[in-house]
Amino acid sequence: MAPMKILLTGAGGQIGTDMLPILVARGDEVLAFDLAPRPDTCPAEVEWMRGDITYAEEVDSAVERFQPDRIFHLAAILSAVGEGVPHRAWRVNMEGTRHVLEAARLFGVDQVFFTSTIAAFGPGLEQPVGDNVALRPTTMYGLTKVAGELLGEYYEHTFGIDFRGVRFPGLINAGIPGGGTSDYALFMYVDGMRSGRYESFCTPESMIPFMYMPDAIRAVLELSDAPKASLGQSIYNIAAMSPTAQEIADAVKARIPQVELTFKPDPMRQAILDSWPEALDDTNARRDWNWKHEFDLAAMSDDLMPQLKALIEAAGVPA
Ligand code: SER
């Protein structure tokens, strides 16, 4: 694929932080759009623009000036934080997505890539959960993601924008997540390494789909680059693993034997977890654009540990 111009919203978040160097390595020209100031981790080649997705004029001016070929729309308020500030989650997720799509229409962007989620689903579905089931989420985050999927499809059939996206599992990387309900998994690794202990806010039996960040980023790039003619739908489930919280704890303990990992369910976050799928069926992604995950729980844990150690040592926190 020839290098292109990509505008990344939410570039300072958990996904964007890891995606920026990968886009730069591909030779893409990148405009990073985020409310936060430029972080030290941002590669020098990337232009960083501070902007608020909830103001149409700020999104418009970024898109008009940069003229991206594609927008990867990552900016969102996640599920756990969103339940504390539901109206703000509506503005950021709903209005933000509308502003991105509208700017793409106004300034002729070829493709808008949307990052949806397991939170788009509600309780009571047959496992593993397929793409085309009733979407009845119980969180503000989930309902704004469902509406974002539908709005993007509206822009596709009404205005001809190439709209595509994935429903991500909970994502794990050597970083800090942004207030999701899936964060317990990441914190078992990060705090297990950093502090020697972590208390998960869920039961040991809790089971939702997870994915390691390198797989997640590869999924975005592969679906974004896939020929449109091969795609039978715009939004795809993608899957990698579905460990229980206890199985994640066991994987961490196998690598940090002295770690103390305990469980104290928080009613609000446990209810969200219980409303989400235990496992996703991603047959359509595997068929249409050859999606295939690389990392299972063991491979992810092996890859993650040395990175976390380096990160924590670099930041001066005792490992
Ligand atoms: N990781 C997200 C969350 O927990 C799910 O998409 O909110």
C-alpha cells in the first residue's frame, strides 16, 4: 500500500499511542488530533494538533487543512468513565463521531475507520456472539458506539463515504488504559510488575474477549487496506482470546511468582462485564479480509513482560 495521509483522532489514547510509530514506520504522513498535549512518546515525524472533537469547527479545520486520505477515529470516552459522566460521553462519542463523518463528507476524505467494541452488545446473547445480532447495550459508551456504527453506514449509503470498522475486544498493551471496564486485565500485568499486587474489580470467573495491542493495530491496518469489493459488511467482530480473570491472574503469576492478585468485585463494573459477550464469533472477518490473530494469552504474556519491565524501569518506578 502506498503511503498516505492519515488523521488519527484520540491519538494520545491507549490505541493511538502504540499506533503512531507503526504508521510512521509504514511511511504514512500523520496528523494526530487530541485534546491532550503532545506526549513524549509521539514520534518526531507526526504533527500533533490539540483539538476538541466536540467542536465541529475544530474537527473541520483539522480535516480541511490536512486533507487526509483516511481518518482513523479513535477518540471516545470508555465504558467505566462514561457511566460517571454519561452526558459528556454522549457529546464526545456521539457528536464527535458525527463531526468526523461530516468533516469527511465536506472535505472529500476517502475513508473513515471506526473503532467499535464488545460494549456494543447487551446481555442474553448466544455465545460466541456473531456480527449480526440484536445490539442492546446497557452502557452509554455501548449505545453511542452502536449509534456510531449506524451513523457511519448512513454516511456510506447516503454520501458515498467508505466507512469500515472493527468491534474490538478489551485491549492489553504495555501502557495505561483510558477508563474501560476491561482494564483489570491490563492492570494485573502493569501493577503486578510495578507494585507486586493488584486487586481486580471483578470476580475470578469473569470472562470477556481480549486482544493484544499489536493484533488490534494490525486488524485496523489490514481492514483499512482491504479491497472494498471483498467486504460484505462495514463493521466486523474480531477475536483473539477469551480468558477468565483467574486465567489472566494465573498467566501473570506464572511469570511473576511473588505477585499478589486478589478479586473484589465492584457492582457497577461487574454488571457491565456480565452484560458483555464472553466470546466473539469473527468468522466474517476471517473470510472477507483474512483476519487472523497471532497472540493468545501465553504468547501475549511472554511478549508483554519484558516491555513492561523496560517501561517501568525507564520511568524510575521500582520493578
Ligand atoms: N475496553 C473498553 C471498555 O472497557 C471496551 O471497548 O470500555
